[in-house]
Amino acid sequence: MLSNELEQLRQQLDGVNNDLLELINQRAEIVQQIGQVKNKQSINRFDPVRERKMLDELTQKNHGPFENSTIEHIFKEIFKASLELQVDDHRKALLV
Amino acid sequence: MLSNELEQLRQQLDGVNNDLLELINQRAEIVQQIGQVKNKQSINRFDPVRERKMLDELTQKNHGPFENSTIEHIFKEIFKASLELQVDDHRKALLV
């Protein structure tokens, strides 16, 4: 009985994991496009003001269970990875 | 023209950020429920085998643009935060 409950919850979790994977990569694609537009305009890719604004919006909308500090931490990791992706793209563009 | 393009991409990004926020917290709620079931069964909350399995499934399904190593890194941060949440819940339950 309880094992069954656990199994069902795990299936739900796998579903959410897959949705998260899709969204994280979808976000990365948008960030790559932003990087391309910024390259054309010679705008610096790292924009700490915009990043702070996004974090503030997210924590304002956050109703938990995660604390705001945890949401900030997770999103900062996603932002950092996205920036690294843009830097890689830029490097590849320079090598072409 | 380009600024407009940038503005549109940023709006898309804000939308994805909000969806990610919802999903990350939805995932946390499921993990909390799993923690409750595990408490009843006295199963240890940290299950490295299950964690490895989830990471393997995610990297198998990953088609980028993020590298598998980046996906693993981001999800490990989410796993770690989820485990901390379960530990907090357990501590609160003990204090009641």
C-alpha cells in the first residue's frame, strides 16, 4: 500500500523532472538568441541589473515550499550555466 | 528594431522563468510527500541510487543546448535543496 503510494509519487516526480529538463533547455535556447542579438549590438552579455530584476520578480512570485534564498540559489546556477553557454557560442562564432 | 527583438526575447524568458519557478516548487511538494511516506516506513530520505537513476534518465533525454554535465549540475542543486527541505520538515515534525 505505502510502496504503491511511493511508486506513484516517484512517477509524478519523473514527469516533473522531464518537464524541468525541457524548460531549462528551452530557456537556454532563448538565452542563446539573446546572446546573438547582443553580439550584433555589441552589448555585454552579462547584465547584473537584469539578473537582479529577474531574481526579485521570482522571489516576489514564490509561494514555496522552497524559501526565497533557495529559489535564488537554483536560478543563479541556471543563469551562470546560461552565461557560460553564451560565452561558448561567442567563442565558436569567433573561430568560424 | 533589434531592441524590440531583445525585448520580446526577454518577455519569453520571463515566461519560462515563471514556469520553472512553478515546476521547481511543484517538484518540492512531491518530494515533501515522498518524505512523509518514507518517514512512515522509516526509509532513509537520501537515496543515492535513485538519484543516480534520475540523473541518467535526464541526460539520456537531454538534447541540449545544455551539455549533460550542466544538466547534472543544475539538477544536483535542485536535489540537494529538496533534501534539505525534507530534513527541515522532519525536524519540525519531531518538535511537534
